[in-house]
Amino acid sequence: MRKFLLAATAAAVVQLGLMGAAGANTLRYAAAGDIYGLDPDSMTDSFSNNFLQNIYEPLVRYNKELKIEPALALSWELVKPDVVRYKLRQGVKFHDGADFGADDVVMSLMRAVDENSPIKGNLPALKSVEKIDDFTVDLHLSGPTPLLNNYLTNIAIFDSGWLEKNNAVKPINAELGQEGYTSTNANGTGPFKLESRRPDAQTVLVVNEGWWDKPEHNLTKIIFTPIASDATRVAALLSGEVDIITPSPLQDAKRIAGNPGTKVLENPGLRTIMMNFNMRDKLVDGNVEGNPFKDVRVRKAVYQAINMDLVRDKIMRGKSRNAGLQIAPEVPGFDAKLNERFPYDPAASKALLAEAGYPNGFQFNLNCPNDAYVNDEEVCQAITAMLAQVGLTPKLVTEARTLAFKKAQEKQTDMFMIGWATLPMLDGFSVLSAMLHSPEEKLGTWNPGGYSNAKVDELVKKIDVELDETKRRQMMVEAFAIAKDDVAWLPLHQQPLSWAVRDNVEVVQTADDLLRLWYVKVK
């Protein structure tokens, strides 16, 4: 496994100096962390998959208004309740010149749901893909699937011949440290092609002149550089060394807005930041027998020890939105009554801990990324201090998201932070199926803590096949209510979208936090 490097200030300055010679239609883009790799089937990390949508394309995609529109599929129709037929776009070529067709769709979709694929939960109902002719495929499902197109927006289509040639038909799991040919090479149909990649240093894309779609951008090249340091990232923007940064630190918003030639883009985001509890038999790093987090009283004690108003006002500069649910108000399945948080009450926390048999608290590890979310490290430091005030002893570890999420998936954490934007579904079922259902085949794929409630599992399976939208939403609200009573997860807030750009850059900012480079113009 390659070594993950922090973008040190000195190294970043050297790198940015090399970027200064970029041409007029080059977009110089800096983010807080690097992508995992170049295989969109190998990771659930939203940032990585968002970036790769500029190289690889799905059958259908979200547009600027987050409405589903045709991409590599021109149309679709319901053949049977469990069979959907897709007519494919003709004349499309992969970046290496190979023709796109039905064989590529068959192999790509089945690769995505392979047992080793970490994104298999993103297409849980798919049983098989049947080639009808060179430009028609039937998707055979386990039952009616109301969110099929929502799922498909995040499933990349590969060149089947390219996969076979490079021994890459089976997917890898980058989150477990696995690597393969697709980790460092790419061959999609998207608006931009891979020119070069140096992990943790620079990834360069160039325009795909043969793209099937009509470009709304005017870019010829994208130079992407991860810069972990907020200060260095902001300095690079202010000095003109980069054109866009994501995220833009909230504490620097006034300085960026007041600087000639730069501006801040801020909008409400879909991503809910939350904490997961280890509910297995033992703590990973504890000093007591068993696992106190298996007791709902302990989980609620942790919840009520955290002052999210203070986090919002001081750390998030008043721009976050406190959350009592794991989904944002814009997401189907949201219920305003359930979104009310349990009150911040340290005295109640201490009483709950004592009632559960831990009057003196206990030790556990608390793992957080430091390059994934807005002020993620600062939020975790504040939470650690608040938990200490009620007698708990969290051992905080902050590190690059690639390492933090790998530890979480490998069940090496007692509490960990994650953000979830319900993508690609844009539906509450995303959380219910991946985070609240018991780990089981393609369900519970992001439930490393092991939360399990039979009633929630039953509801999830019903929601999965219910075509009546009113009934679906009622069942989602019921499932979220049960999970809230169980304190299955600990919701914190929805973070704001905060990007910053130079004035000569036109960019579309959407609530899903996906930088769609095919809409960007440099003046």
C-alpha cells in the first residue's frame, strides 16, 4: 500500500510554483485531500467518486438541478416489475478509441455488484444484466426498485475489453489497501482524460476532444493538487497559484471575499456529519470489560454531552445546521419532528453513565479524518473535550480520511466520524440500507459498528420495493424514529458547502458538493 503523505507547506509551495505556467484554459484545482485512486468501483469515498465522474460516466446522471437525465443510456422502460430495459447511446468512444456498447454495460454493472466491491450496496437489487443487442440491455432485479436510476448515477461504465486485457474484471477494494491496474490507470468515456497521476502530489486531466456530449466548459486541462493545510490552500488561491479550492475554510471567508480577484461560494449542503458507535462485544481500545456502547443509556449519555450549538457558533462560524437525523431536510424521508436533537445536558449524561454502571466513565478510541469535512479535526477536538467533562476518556486520533475510513471499515474504531450525503440516491433509503440495516450481503455496507434492529431491517426491505412514494416515505420516517430511539448513530450537523474561486472562474455549485468540471469556464 502506498504511503499517504501530508501536503506540507514547503512541498506545496514547490508544487504550486510548477503549476504557475498553466495555460489560459487550464483549471488549477486544490482540495484538502487526495482521491483514493482511479477505480470508482473500489471505494465509497464521495470525494473520490465525485472526481472520477469527470473521467468515467454512468448510464444516467444528475444535471445542474440534480434531476436525472440520460448519459450513456438514451432511454429506459419497464418491461416487467423486475426488468428494466435501457437503450444505449451509439457513437460513443472510450478514451483509448474503443467503441462503447452493451458488452461494456454488462461487465461494468456486474463488476460493481461483485462480492469484493465496496460499492455493491449502491446497486443492491441487481441480479443480472442481459444483452439484448449491441445497444440494448435488460437489468434483471430482485424485485421492483423505485430508485434504480438514482443508483445508476454512481455506477461507472468501463471498457470491457480494456478490463479483460489488464486483468481487472474483478474489482478491488481500495479501502482495504488493495491495488490493481485500475488504481493507477483510467479509460472512461467522460469529458476529461487522465494525462498523469502522482498520488498525494498531482493528478492531471486533459479535455476529451471526442466526447459525445456538447461541452458547456472551455477547459483544456485540469491540474488537481491535494493541499492538506488550510493556510497553504488559501494562500495559493489568494496569490493566484490555484483557481479553485474545496473546501474553503470558514474562518477565512471574510479574507477571501475581501481580497481583490477572489470570492467565496457558500450554500446549504446535503452532507450530514455523524459519529458511529462500536456495538460489538468488546471495545477496540478500552479499559473495562465488554463494551459499554452496547447500552443505549451510554450512547445517549455521549449524545447529550455534546454541545452542538457551541460547535455551530464557534467552530462552524454559525454556518452549519444542527442535525437530529442522519439526513438533511431536502432528502426524502426527512421528518422535522425527528430532527430535534436530544438536549445538551452534561448532568443527564453523568446520571445515565452512572445508571449504566460507569460512574467513573471509561476509555475508548475516537477516530476522525482531518481532510474530509469542513473543520473536521476541530469538531472532533471539541467533542473529545466535552466528553471528558462528563468523565469519559476518549483517545482522539485524527488522520487522513483514507486511513481513518480504512480503520472504520476494518472495525478498528470505537467511535468514528463520517459524513453522508445520501448520494447517489438522494433519498433516505441510502442511510437506511447502508448504515442502519444489519450487515448482510449488500445491505449494511457502512455499518461497521454492528447496529441491528429487526424491525428496522424489516422496514428497509419493504421500502426497497415499495413503488408508492407516500407509503415509502411513511416507512422511512418510522425506521428513522426507531433508530433515533436506539441512538443507533450520533448525528452532529449538516456542514455548509464552502468553495472559493478566482473571479475569472465560472462554476456551478450544487447541493451534492460535486464539482462538475464539464460546467466550468475560465475567462
